[in-house]
Amino acid sequence: MVTLTHYLALSALLFGIGAVGFLIRRNALIIFMCVELMLNAAGLAFVAASRYRGLLEGQLTVFFVLTVAAAEVAVGLALMVAIFRTKRTTNVDELSGLRG
Amino acid sequence: MELSWWAHLWSVLPEIVLVLAAALMMAVDAWLPEGRKRELGYWAIGGLAAALTVTAVQAAQLAGGIAVPYEAFGGSVRADLAAMLFRVIFLLAGILTVAISMDFRPLRQSGEYYILLLISVLGMGLMGAAVNLVMLYLALETVGIALYLLAGYLRDTPRSAEAGLKYFLFGVFSSTIMLYGLALIYGFTGEIAYARIAQALAGLPAPAVMAALLLILVGFGFKVSAVPFHFWTPDVYEGAPTPVTAFISVASKAAGFAVLIRAMIEAFPTAQANWVAIMAALAFVTMTVGNLLAIPQRNLKRLLAYSSIAQAGYILIGIAAASPLGVAASIFYLGIYTLMNIAAFAVAVIMTNVTGSEEIRDLAGLSRRSPGLALAMLAALLSLGGIPPLVGFFAKLLVFAAAIESGLLWLAIAGVLNAMVAFYYYIMVARAMYVDRSPEEEKPVWISRPARFTLWFTVAGVLLLTVLVYPLYLLAQMAAQAF
């Protein structure tokens, strides 16, 4: 029997993996994929809670979250292409044109 | 009560005007010949001014008691005086930003720049009005996505592209953490509307609420660039096109404060003791770190970045006070801050056009080169520093008074000490303008007409509000009663 706890534990695990990945990986593309993982973890939590309570809002929220994620992908990849054109790399450690 | 379709539309009328203006601009952009693209700026100002007129009428109706506050679209947005006043701030910041963008050399004149700016103002208006979690997230992301593109707008310039990518990565990371906090809140309560969340949270264990609250505050902290969520600020401010920096530093920050104030007061009243402690700590760290790191800066945009972090700290004091006076003081401060910070950035834009760099030492001899420009910068700096009798002083006075009234005497003292530190680096900039000499003193400074308008408007605004402090305070107080 898969219960609410299982879903929430999986969601927390995915969120944790994504957050750790964001902090330790150096390639901008992989970092962005980690954020996507966290985004979907949040979506899973919304759906699980919504299903458990028999409500609709949480499931509707996920549709919006997916739409936002799609827009973020478009913008993020465009920015990464722009960076790659000028710098020939997407490694965030080599992006040091700005002091700090 | 069943709302009429008109009442629904009325609540987001400024946003509707902005959508129409953005759509119209797309057509105009395709139709205008290459040599006349500069005129797009006037179209953008027209769209923003139309939305501002609508907002001003709505605000006057709400302030005059002709209209009553209500929630529309199934409890997504609220039309109240606070939402309208915040819209006035965003739209004014938008108009002034377009005016300093029009002749900013590095920006190629193109429609999408202005359209993105309109879209982000639209999102900010919804941020100020949002009263449920879904609307909050959507509005926040609308603003964010448009601003990531604007920060990286000069895509052939490595610094701008880098600023865009950094802003994007930190932005999506923090908003995703916030989303997880929202998911937790939804899981705990089964509600998405602020008012119902507040009722449902009352019976929940405090640690659970606290965990969700902390996650949500990461997203808000990023928007207002509060320490420790400020890492992106100096880099993005330095790398982004200067008019965009000006816009991010005032409008995006004000929008962050709008959602922060509303969410804390309307959704988390039961956890007030917790968030007051968090806000007080954030306020203290933010202003102290911002001011101390501003001192060694040699680049004008980085200095203004750290200065804007410190200013966010002062505004947080008003929220930490968690009283009607505190909220009114924060709204008052945000309105004033918008004018004086845009004035400072307008000078930075003009100087970048002339010298091609943004170093503070390039301001040397400005008082002889262009006395008016130097005087405008001086007024902005002194007001940012809170020197009496300028209106910036009253803004600080109000937040400190609110802190003392709420028993946060230590925070008010820390704020006063911080203001003294800040005075040092504002004066350093003034010294470069008035004392230092430069071989280029004879060369005139070219100021375009729209930029001249921004300067006159902001400086006259600061001076005029110095006289009209009390009416402005009354307005902020009325807005604070909306919560």
C-alpha cells in the first residue's frame, strides 16, 4: 500500500537531491536540471496532498507549475546559449567576469 | 456575493491595459522602419502612463471610500488601496526606467526590450494584489522570467550574459524552494487562499509551520535581496544594462516587499512571534552587511547594489515592527526609495553614456562639468543617506519609530548606527563629484531629453515630498489599514 507518507518522502528525497546537486555541480546545464528536479518534487508534494484530501486545487496548481517550468527552460537555455557563444563554456566557475 | 464581470475586470484593469499595450507594441515594432525604433520608447511610456492613470483613478476611489476593497477571480487577487499604491510605484518605476533606457547607447533599440519591461510591470502588479498561493507563484515567476531576460539583454556582452545567467540560476533556485514551502502549506491546510490558510494554521504544530515559513522566506528574501539571499545582487547589478539595474533595484524589490507584507500579515498571523524574530534578524544582518560591503566599492553600480541591500534592511525593520505604523513606514519608505534610487541610477546611465565606464572616479569634477547633474546626484545620495531635512530622513525616522513602538529598541539603535556608516560612502561619491579634479572638466555632459525628464521628475519628487511628508504618510497609513 502506497500511502501519503511514501509520496511525501519521495518528494523530500527528490528535493534534497536537487538542492545538493544545485550546490555541488559546476555545469550550468546540470545545475538547471537539478532545479527542475526540485520543481517536480514540489509538484509531487502538491499532487499527493491534493489527492489525499480529495481536493482539486493542488492538482491544478501543478499544471501552472509545469507551464512556468516550460517558460523557464526556454529562457534558461537561451541564456546558456548566449553565454556559450561568448565564453565557449557553461562551467559556472569560469564565469568570473564580474567580481564576486 | 456574486461579482459582476465588470467588477472582476476592474480589479486587474491596469494589467489588462498593460497586456493590450504590449500587444500593440509588437505590431508597432514590426511596422516602424529601422531608423525610427527609438519611438518605441514613447509607445511604452504611453502604455505605462495609461495603466498609471487607471490605477490612480482606482486608488482615488478606494481612498475616497467610493469603492470598497474586494477579492476577484475566485479569491486570486484583491483590489485594495495597498495593491493600488504598490502598482503606482511599479508603473512609475517603469516609466522612469523607459525614459533612461531610450538613449542608453549599449541597448539596441528594439521592441522586445520594452515589451519585456511591460510584462514584468504587469507581473509586479499582480504580486501586489495576490491573495492566494497559486497567484503568488505565477506573478512572481512572470516578473522573474521577464527580468532574467532583461538582465541578460546585451547578449553579445559577456558581462550582461553572465549577469542574466546568474540571476536566472539563483532566481529559479530560490523560487523553487519557495514553491516547496507553498506545497507544504497546502499539504498542512488544504487551502490556497491566505485568509483560510491563516485559520487552518492556528491548530498546527509550530515547528511544521516554521519549516514551511522558512522555505517561503527564501523566495521572498531573494526578491528583496536580503542577506543571506543577496549573493546575486552585486554581480547582476554590475553586469545588467544600467537602466535594467535601476528597474530591478526599485520595482522588483518593492514587489518582493509587497508579497512579503501581505503574506506575513494575512496568511501567517498565528506565527507572528516567529516571523517577527526572523524579520528583525534579517533586517539587522541585511543593513549591516550591505553597508559594510559598500564601503570598499570603486564601481558605482556595485556601490549602489550594496546600498540597495542596506536599504532593504531598513525597510525590513518596518515589517519586523509588525504594527500598522510599521507597515505604513515600510510602504512610505518604498515610495521614497523608488524616486531617490532611480535618480542615482539615472546619473549612472548618463555617465556611462559619456565615459563608457561605471567607476566612481569617473565622476571626478562633475560639479564643474555639469553642475545640475552633480546637484541631482547629491540630492539623491543625501536622501538615500537619510540626511535631514530631505524626505529620506523621514522615511528612516518612521521605520525606527515603528521599531521602538514595537519594543525593538535594539534594532532602531542598530539602524541609526548603520545610517552613520552609510553616510560615509555616500559622501565619498559626493567628494568625487565636488572635490576631485579631472582633466575632462571642460567636456560637456550630454543628457538626452527623456533622461532629463527622469532626473527632473525624481529630484523634484524628492524635494516636493520633503514638504508634503505628512499627506504621503497619511496615504501610506490608509494603505496599511488594508491588511
